[in-house]
Amino acid sequence: MNEAVDKPLRAERAHATRELILTAAERLFAEHGILAVSNRQVSEAAGQGNNTAVGYHFGTKADLVRAIARKHSAAVEELRQRRLAEIGESAELRDWLDCLVRPLAEHLAALGSPTWYARFTEQAMADPTLRPIVVEESLSSPSLARIVDGLQQRLPDLPAEAAAERSDMTRTLLVHLTAERERALAENTSTPRSGWNEAATGLIDALIGLWQAPVTASPNERKKRR
């Protein structure tokens, strides 16, 4: 075969193989846990006769986890940027939380059913060696940085310590509630809300209450004020 023709075909086959591996790994990691799944199992689930296919295309398991996270974060980032453009400099707290939550819900809805991304993220965040990878991918998001800044501007009187604490709570709720809903859908069990959009609305409602909740001073802080 002509080299000029063969080279694009090889690249196309390599890309297709990578996509098969990413899909298989995401599903197995979500269903069984990341540490419980070997590269060999991923290769077999992806239909690859060569058990070293994962290592050849991605390197380490951490590299594979990063590739899965990056694939989805890029899609979510695009949706968030679109929503941020729509709200401009809105003064409404709900608009900024909507930019944070709803794009992920829209992405999961667009993937169809079943999905595995939310449970994959939950598994990765629970692993101390892999959590930094997912966090790093999130922190590199321009839209997320703007959302955090927007939340702080909407709540100028919220102490920095409380804002950091509530950011952690928000991330925890977003990760675990989407994973629980995804798990329920995969197992065909009932969910509190009928669709991903409705689930996003419920979570946004709760987060508004969380961010606007009063801040109670600690005993040490109360003593300092006396």
C-alpha cells in the first residue's frame, strides 16, 4: 500500500482502538473500582487480542484515568463556557450555580443510557493516588475558575474559610449525587427526579441554601470577640 495512504489509515485505526479502550476502561472502573481492574481486563473488554494494548496506547493506569477524565472534561467545559456567555455578569447566585451543575447533567444526558462517567469520577476521587489527577483536570478549567470567582462576588460577606468549606461540600454533592443517580439508572431503580435536567434543578436548589446558610462562629472565634 502507498505510504501516503497507509499512514492516515494507521492513525485512524489507532484512534479507534484508543476510543474502544477508553470506553471499556471507563465502564469497568465505574462498575468494579479502578484498583480492582487490570490493564489485561481492559484490553480484553475492548476486544484487543494484545494484552499490552492499554500500556502501548496510554502508558500507566494513571495516564488512562487522566485520558478518561480529560475526554469528558473537555465536553463539559464547552457547555459551561456557553452558559457563562449567556449569563454575562448576572447578579443571581442561581445563575452561577447553574453554570457549575447543569452542564455536567447535560453531558450525562447526551451520553445516553447507561453512562459510567459519574461513577468513574466517584471511584477516582476516592483513591488518594488518583484524586489529584481529577482535581488537576478540574482546576485547569477556565470556566470553573470564573464560576468560583462569580460565586465569591455574589457573596462578598462570606468568610474565605466558609467559602472554601462550601466549595468542598459542593464538589462532594456534585460527585456523589450524580454517581448515585447514574447507578440507579444503570440498575433500573427509582430516582427522586425524572431526568438529568430535573436532577440538576434539585441540586442547584439545595446548593443555593448551602451557600446562603448563616456562618456560625466557632467557640474560639467567639472568645476572641469578647
